[in-house]
Amino acid sequence: MGMRRGNGAGGVCIALMALVGCSISGMVDRVTGEDVNRQVRAQGLPAHATVLEIWDTGVKVNDDPVIGFRLEVHAEGRPPWVGETKALVSLIHIPRVQPGATLPVRYDPAEPSRIALASEEERELEPAAGTILPTGPVRIDDDLFVEPIADGVWLHTSYLQLERFGNTPANGLVVVAGRDAALIDTPWTDDQTRRLITWVAERQQASINTVVVTHSHQDCAGGLRAAHRAGARSYGLARTAELAEARGAEPPQVRFTDRLDIQLSGRSLELRFMGPGHTEDTIVVWLPDVQVLFGGCLVRSAAATTLGYTAEADLARWPATIEALQKRYGQARLIVPGHGRPGGAELLAHTLDLLRERQ
């Protein structure tokens, strides 16, 4: 009986210790914000964020501080936003989270103000050999961002409020080769294009002297007049020029019918018409030195659930065009769609799936 009583007392002690431990753990989680962060990490969507400001909350756990963060968050399918969070940060990692740093985060899509830094394990993952580390988007203005995606290649994303689609992002590329630079598609507007040209001149010390427009819509050629006034020479399909002129829009200057190669201080830009799809005049641009394909509006992002604007699409022949892209550029390291985040060859397969669903 004494032994049983001893076991009972021990069990009570263990239970009390566990209860105290749980209480302490719960209190620590609340103080550090880890209770909320754990929920957001488990259920939230991935994104990345630029650190705008940090501060010491005055709370420490084992001499490690709980840091407050003000972040500019960038996530697929929505404009950037600013939010705050807090996290327990090891002292040895403080240099990594200073203002200007880009950090992986997760956010609650139902309440985007709920943001959590990615787990320590995610932040500590070593990149594979040869991987180009993204530094995240760089804000030029509220409606204009750039992001490095390959050596000397930047993704530019501009936003315009559209009646049917809301605040809509559109992608293009900046390709830099020494003192020369090319735009693959302009931003939506002349004003955005002027700001992008200025950013390239000031931050890349390069002049945009070449512009390629991949079709006649505003998300590709809306800033062409500003580019021409800045001294750039533009290239596009003859059909793109005809469609632009019919709308009263600025047309590309140099016109071709199916293929054209442009040299930019030793870098090749291969312009190809692979067939109709989103429009009758949509082309792609291949950058062979970095194995990047700008698929433009022919290609849908992984997050896309529809084909987008199809009033001028050739839905019957679009699948064959995508199959031609798969055959020719299936080895691409990166494929950039006209809207949404870049990806790999899976974007071509996804676009085909959407087309088949539509038929």
C-alpha cells in the first residue's frame, strides 16, 4: 500500500508539474506572440516580406529578445500591404532581420493583418547549389515593383484598377546588359513607364534603349509612348502594330512577322510568334543565357483559376500554341506569365488544363 501511495503522490506531483509547465508554456506563447504565430504558420499562405522597422518589446526568454516587426508583405494575387507581428529571435540571428532584409512569412488570407515569420527551420534551409536567391520585390511606388529573377533580369509588376478585375497586376521584364537595358512589355501607363525608366537609370546605371511589346493590349504596350520619348526603339509583330493603330494607341516601330533576334550588348533576346492564343498577336521572348521564358499572357500562373480576359482569344488554337511552347521551351529554368507569379514548366501544363476545362 505504501508503494501505491508513493506512486499516487508521484503521479500527483508529475501532473502538477505538467500543469505548471503547460501554464508557463502558454504564458510564454502569449507573451512572445507564438500562440498566434503557430496558428498562422499552420493555416496561413506563404509570402515574403521586407522589414521596414524593428523594435525591442522589452520581453526576453532565456536572454533572447522578442522583437516587434513592421513588414511590407508581398503575396501572389494581391497588392503589397504593411502589417506588424512579433517573434522571439535568437541573439545570433538579429543581424539577419534588420530593416531592408527580406524574410519568408505566412499570413492569414481571411485576415491578412495576421502575419507570422516562417519557422526557424524554414529560414535555415540551405539553397541548392547554383540556386539564385530571390531578394523579394523592391518597391518603386505603390503601383510599381521590381524583383530580381536571374542574372541581370528583373521582373517588373505594375498595378491598375480595372472595373472587371479590380487592382490588377501585370508583369514584364527588365533585361540589363552593361549600360544597355531592354523592357519586355511596358507597365500599364506612361507614368509608370517613366518611373521604371528612371529607376533603371538610377539603380542599374543603364539606359532602356530597347522595348519589346508582346501584344497590343494596355498591360503590354500602355507605356510605349513614354518609352519612345525616352529614346527607346520598340519591336513587335506587324499585326500588333496594326491593332494598336486601329485603337489609336502607340504602335511598335520595328515590325516583324514570326521571329526576330535582338542583340543587347552581347545578350540575345529571341522573339517568337508560336501561334494564336490569348490574342491573335501574342509573342513570347526567350532569354537563352539564363533560360528564362517570358510567356506573357499566353501563359497562366499556377494560382490562376480561369483564362482571364478571353474576348479576343483564339480558344480553338490556343492549346496547340501551348503544346508548341512545351516542346520548344520545356527545359526553361523559369517561365514568367503575364499576370501572377513565375514558375516552371508546370505553368504550361496548368494553362493547358484550364483550356481543356473551357472546351
